[in-house]
Amino acid sequence: MSGIGNAPAGERHLSIDAVRGFAVLGILLMNIVAMGLPSFAYLQPTFAGGSEGADLWTWAVNNVLVDGKMRALFTFLFGASAVLIADRAASARGLSPAQTHYRRMFWLAVFGLLHAVFFWFGDILVTYAVAGLVIFPFRKLSPRAQVTLGAAILLALLAKNLWQAEQLATLRAAASAPGAPAALVAAWQEARGAIAPPPQVAAAELAGFGGGFVDAVHARLELLKMFYTYFLPQDAIPEAIGQMFIGMALFRLGFFTLRWTSRAYAALAAFGYLVCAPVTAWLAWLIWRSGFEPLVLHELEVWQQTTRPFIALAHAAALLLLVRSGATGPLVDRLAAAGRMAFSNYLMTSIITAALFGGWGFGLFGELSRAQLLFVVAGVWAFILLWSRPWLARFRYGPFEWAWRSLVQWRRQALLRAEPGPAGALAE
């Protein structure tokens, strides 16, 4: 999905493909919650899907190791791809780096809007397209400058979110005071709806997604109003820009292409898993101990932003060590094939789950618990890992990668290989 899947012959990085394949699998662990349950269950376990037993443990493990981390990994790779593809365009005939990049962002936004309306309101492609417009002019900055910019943006976002959490707590205290003005009470009720929606919200989604295809589109459009007017401009896009800057720097520094020492990768993995993951687990425990009280959950999940990038990079570092060791060759090959087709696999995941959960398909929306949704995840993972290698043995690109590339170049690209290669061939 990051766009490096458009690489021509001889310019692939197995390590990048494998990390991207890992990320496209991992991100479904979180997305599946809002795909198969009323959307706010993604943030609040007591809203839907269960918050005890196996469901609680599913939330806890995902909260510590997955939530926001796989998205961060995707976004780092997108920043890396902006540099890689621009460098490649500069040394090739045809479109200039700027033409290539901005055409890619335009068509990515088109794909994203169609994806969001018809299949998955939580689409990330539009966010990436907008953030991609911002980062491109900065691609030639030094890695140090890019890291500084990215960190500054993420820290500013953290400060903004902490300030908002404090404002919410202040508003609740004022509205709960004896004799509080009616306007203040109304303001708190409206604000509370954003962090603890009433049951009617879940009922409306159950009716919409449990109906026909058009009903699901209408329900999705209602969610997109909030998503595009609040979450994207205030959180998703700034976070993506900050993480893309860091991803560009990491690519320049050789992190994704195995140019670091094994000791450096191991140190980063150790910091993520032995320092940041326990801190995140402690914050998750505090959330659980509060009974998932909305204000506590909101504020502590904001604090989890501090550890999110490091756990994401720990995942990448651990996988890169496996790639370097060669000990898990068949698995790496499968992940790399999935990564080469990450754009197609990301969209196919939404198409499959929309059919499984929608009333126009198998009608499972709201029927499975949080833990039971893991069986769906396992099935989709099996599909991705099984179809990607054989497809790439016959075709140059994934189907959506091919469509994207053809639109960017504004001419039909060759899809079939001249001579089919062995299953799982990763070079053209």
C-alpha cells in the first residue's frame, strides 16, 4: 500500500516488502473491530464486543502491541516510499519526481474516497494522500532535520490532545457542580457524546450495516461526516505527516534496507519491548482498573501516543533481524509477497469483510465478540498469504497496484509476465 509495490525490475528490497507485509496483516487486528462491530467499540470495549474474559485479553494485547503501532509502521513505510520513488523517477525517463508523486497522491485519494464510501469508513488512503502532499517538498532534507520535524509535529499533537483531555475534565467538573448553568450542562453532554456515545448510536449502525448495500453506504456516510470533519484534520493527518517525516529519515539512514548493525536493531527492539511495551501495558491496566471510565480511557490513550512509534519500530527491528538471519525464509517470502501487493491486500481485506459483515452479504455485523473476530482475521490472513505468491508468479503487480500505476502513467501497464516464474518469485 505504501507505493513501493510499484517498483520496476531490480529495484525491490525484500526487507521493506516483508515489513510492509507484516504491517498489512497486523493492521487488520484493529480494523476488524470497527468492521464487524459498532464503530466506537474500536476505542471503548464496553460499547460493544465484550470486555471480559477472552474479549478483555484480546483488547489488552491489541492495545499494547497493535493499536496505532501497525498504522505507524505503514506510515513510516509510506514516507520511505516517497523518497524511494522520487529518487527512482529522477534517474529514469518519463515523468519527473514531482509529476509522479502528485499524480500518485491524486489517484490514491480517488481510490481512498471510493474505498471509504463503499467498503470501509476507516480508510487510511485519503489521509496518506493529503499528508503526502505536505511531505514531498521536504524529501531532500537531512535525516536529522526530517526526524526533528517529525518529532516536533508528534509532540505538538500530543500536547494538543492532552490539553483537550484536560479541558474535558474541567468541563465535566464545572457541569457537575451544584447550580451549574443549563448551557454548561448541555455543553458537557455534547462533549461526552464524543467519548461515550449513547446506545442509539450503536443501534443505528446495527440497522444500517445489517441492511442492504445502499443502507450500508448511508451508514458509512454518516460515520464519514465525523471522520472527515474531526478525526482526519485534528489527529490522523498531523500524525501521518509526523510519522512520514520519520519514515523518510529512516529510509535515508538505511533502517529498512538492513544497513544497520544487528546490535542496533536488537537495541531498538529491546527498548520497544522491554521499556515502551510495559509502560503501555501499565496504562492499559489503569484503563481497565477504572472500569473503562470514558475520561480516564481518553486521557490514558493519549499518553500511549508517547510509546506507539517505538513499539512499531521494535516490531520492524525484530522482523528485520529475522530477514537478515534467513532462519524463516519461507515465512519471509510469504510476507514479502503480501507486502508487494499491500495496496491490493488492504483493499481486498475491506471487500471481504464488507461482504462477511454486511446484511447484503453474510450478515455477521454485530454478531461476533471481540475475541471471535480473531477467527475472521485468521481467515483473511490465510487468504493474503496464500494468494499473493501465486499471483506474483504470473503477474508483475497486484491488481490494484497495476490500476494505480496505469492511472499515474496514464497508459495501460503490462500486467502479465512474459514468462511465468516460480510461485512466490519476487523479482521481475
